[in-house]
Amino acid sequence: MESAEFTFEAQERNLRRFPDMIALFMGAAGILVALNHILGLRIMGIVLVENVFLYLEMVLFLSITFLLYPARKTASGAVPWYDWLLFVCCAATCGYLALNGENIVNLGWVYRSPVAATVASGLLCLLALEAVRRVGGTVILVVCAIFGAYPIIAHLMPGFLWAPRLDVGTVLREHALGAESILGQPIRVVMTVLMGFLIFGASLIVTGGGRFFMDIAMALLGRTRGGTAKVAIMSSALFGSLSGSVLSNIVTTGRLTIPAMRKAGYPATYAAAVEACASTGGTLMPPVMGAVAFIMADFLRVSYVEVAIAALVPSILFYLALVLQVDMFAARKKLTVPAMEDLPSVWEVLGRGWHHLGGLVLLTYLLIGMRLETYAPYYATVFVVGVSLLRRQIGLLDLLKLVRESIRTIVNIFAILAGIGMVIGALTFTGVGAAFSRELILFGGNNTLLLLGFGAITSFILGMGMTITACYLLLATILPSALVQQGLDPMAVHLFILYWGMLSFITPPVALGAMAAGSVAGTKTMPVGFKSMRIGAILFVLPFMFALNPELILHGEFIDCVAAVVTACISIVLISQAMEGWAYRVGPIGMVPRALFLLAGGMLLSPGVFTDSVGGAAAVAGFAAAWFGRARAETQKPAAEA
């Protein structure tokens, strides 16, 4: 969830009292309506039809987008008259559609409706586009507008881009009244599954969970070599897995970890790059991950638990690479370990914040052990907030802050998905999405690596200008089918798209994660971006690894999965040694051992007996060359001193 203080994705308005009260009241009502619908509470005997529920949530959430997010980036808290007009217009339009929800379904208004319904449909499309622009930026607006209007001109397009002619009114009704566009899969997932996890993440922030994870990481790892960097990695992994946002992760944890790393001797550029990489990986880290994981589960028609389990090993491998590199850097640079009195004890940290860890454990147990995806985050939220209240760590005003934080997060995601829904809807009801997959297979000539490369480049480019949720949703509509037809694992394909979409956060020229971390560290963006690419290089390789070797996402026989994971761990150790120029049990190494370790790691990443054999031989040769180089240096040193 996004920080209200700093974000490159959207600039929130600091509301004054009256509009803030309206936004708070409507958002709280939206949460209550959602809880009544999701949990089947039947408050006052109310049971809503699905589309009526979604339109009502638009009244309560989409409309306040125009109060929370200004038309132009500004720090002003005043809401101008045109934003009030858009707010009222959105609420009235969605309210009209909610009142006629049953008529829309029963009378087939998508195909033929009263003039008022068509006008309301057009207004909702325009309002959704403006909302996605304010929250997601101009790039997403352009993409949504082009794809949203595409069905109108599809009959003029050549080849697989052709679709039957649809008039403007029909297209507007398909987007606003149909079940595949604005009211499509993404919005339904947010309102039925994801909302509870967003509220749980907000509860951890409000009750001090971010600080707790930082302190527990410091207590566990602060006394180790390169401890401050390892603390940054661990705390960003924990916080990022709950917040689901790269940028708010950097701003929240980076303000503490980056200065600590610099104090320990890490250069500013290196410290910022470590934080950027660690925060990027946090969004891919179970148990919660980000909003995309829940949408992915819905696309695959599997439980969220299956997605989390599949994402576990790749995430651990990535963080293993980060930890190894900062450890080797500290060893090579002979960085000091902080004094004992500067660090908190584990028991002290657990004593004041055990309930945050308990909430995470409870959530994981309810998700994996009990399979209660719908109820788990609410139980965990009640536990964390209840214990915090009993221990007087928060007060009643903090509960208001919790509601406000939850509302801002929900509005942010809701607005983006309303616009992106138009893209998915256009590709679906024209049939172009399926046709694109067929053409992609023909273009790739059934070459799996070429198709993966095409998917990686497309994901990366889109990830530069779009949020990861928007990028994933767009590509998940057209790419997976082509890759799955090549025999690849469906889960691996969807994770492949997600990983490559995330890479733009640490890769120039955009590198928003590097930009945020560089801002905190007080250094230039481009050097941080290139350093992030080097430190996070394994992220460029991991998606290909598990796409071609699904045992790494634990899809396969137990023995095969164990062998694949062990081999991958060895590979990452070797690659990390090559990247940092330092080997365990040896010390600094030269170019020849580094080249051999890089070759060995690369060969071990590719599944197969032959590549494993070559990789093993190269690793042995690398260690032999490293030992020989060390012995030679030690022999020459006394001679030079004499």
C-alpha cells in the first residue's frame, strides 16, 4: 500500500477537515458494505446482487478518488470546484447503475438499454479513465484509452486485429454494464478477497509493525558481518511482503536502513541499491505478496495458497543472492560489526512486539493450514489490533488512522483496476486477446526461448510506465496462452510475467525503485540503477529458471524439487562469488576464478545432467584457480616484504 508521504506512483492530496470527513465516512461505509457482502453478515437483512454490490462500492470508493488525488501534482489540501463536480457526478452515475443493477442483468441492458443507461455508461468510462490517470499516471491512461476505444475501430484493422463492428453505444455499455470490463475479474478479486489483506497490512503499519520487523531483523542479524545490509534485506522482505508496494517499502524501511548501512561503511550508491533490490523482491515474497498474487490466483483458477507456495522458492533464492553479496562485500572491504550495546536484544524486541509476529503466524496458519483465504486477514487484523489496544500501544484515534490508511490503499488499487478492466474487457469481447496468442506462436515458430524472450521484453517495457498490477493484468490477458501451449507450466508463466514486470523498478532508464532509494541516500539515480542491476542480476535469470524448470516452484516430484532447489542454491553461491570477487574459504579472487564461477553458476541454472556436470567441473576448476592464486599471493608477499 502506498505511503501518503512519498510516492512516485501518485500524489495524494492532504485533505482539509470537511472533505477528509466525507472521504473517511464514505470509505468506512464502503468497507462495511464489503464486509457485509464478503462475510455474509446480512446486516439489516441486506443481501446484494453482485453487480449492485460492485456499483455501490464504486459510489463509495471510486468517487472519492477525485477528493484524494488532485488533477495535477500539488501539495494543496484545497479541493477545487471541478473535483467536487467529478465527485458528485461519479457518485450519482454509479448510484443510478446500482439502483438498476437487476434490470441490467435481467433485461439485457448491455445489448439494448434506455438512453439514460447508455449516457451513464459513457460517463462511467470517462470517470474511470480520469481516475486511473490521477492514480497511475499518463502512460496508463493512454494504454487504457487506446484499448478501451479499440472495439470501435476493430473492424477496420487487418489480420488477427480485426473484430466485428461495434457502435459507440454498444462499446460503452459493454465496458460499464458488462461483466468482463470495469466490473470484471480484477475489481471482483479486490472487493471479495484482497480487501482483507489490505486492511491487515494497514493494521501492521498503524500498530508499529514496520518498526518491529526492523528491530527484530537488527536483533537477529545486526551482529553479523555486513549486519546492517542484512537487516535492510530482511526487514524489506518482511515489510514488502505485507505492503505489496516497492516504493512505500523503500520510503518506510529505507529511511532507517540506508543511513545505517552508510554508517557501517557501505557506499551511498551500494546502500541505496541494496534497499532498492530488497524492496523490489518484497512484493514477490509470501505470505502476502501484493495485490497481483490474488488476481493471479483468480486467473489460474487456483487458491492463493498455491500461488504463495509457488513463489516461495524463487523469492528465497533472490534474497539468498542479496545476503551473500552484501556479506562478501563486507568481507572484502573489511567492514566493522556494530558494537553490542548499539543493538537491541531479541527478547526485548519480541517483548514489545510479539503480537505483530503472532499476527503474521496466525495469518499464515489460517491461509495454509485452514485454507480460510476470505476470513484469515480479518482474524489476523482483529488479533493484532486487539492486542495493541490491550497493551495500550495504540489508542482510539489510531483506529481512525487505520481506517484512513485502509481507505487510501483501497481507493488507489480500485481506481487503477477500474481503468485496466477496460483493457481486459476490450481484448475479451472482441476476441483479439486469443487471436494475439495464436499469432505469437506463429511468430515465435514454436521456439520456447524466443517466446519467453518476447514476453520478458514486453513485460519489462510495460513495467516502465505502469504499476505492476496494471502491467501484469494487461499481459496476463494475451501472453500466457501462447507460452502454455509450448508446454510450459501455467503458474510458472504467470510468475514469469510478474517478475519481469517488476524488473523496471531497478533497471534504468526509469528505475523508480532506484530513484526512490537514491533520493533517500542523497545520491544520483543512474549510478544506483546500474548498481541495482548488478546486485539484483539474479532477478533477470530466475524467471527463465523456473519457467524452464518448474521444480523450482515446487511443481514436480519431491526428489526432483529438492535436487532443483539444492542445485539452484549452489549456483547462486557461485554467481555471487563471481559478482563480488570474493570466495568463501579463499578470500579475494582474480578474474580467472570469477569467470569460472560465473560459467559454473550459469550451467547449473540450466536443468540437465550435462549442464550440471559441466557446471560442477567449472566450479572445481574455479576453486582450484582461486586457491592457486591465493597461495601464489602469499608466497610473493614475504618476498616483497624482504
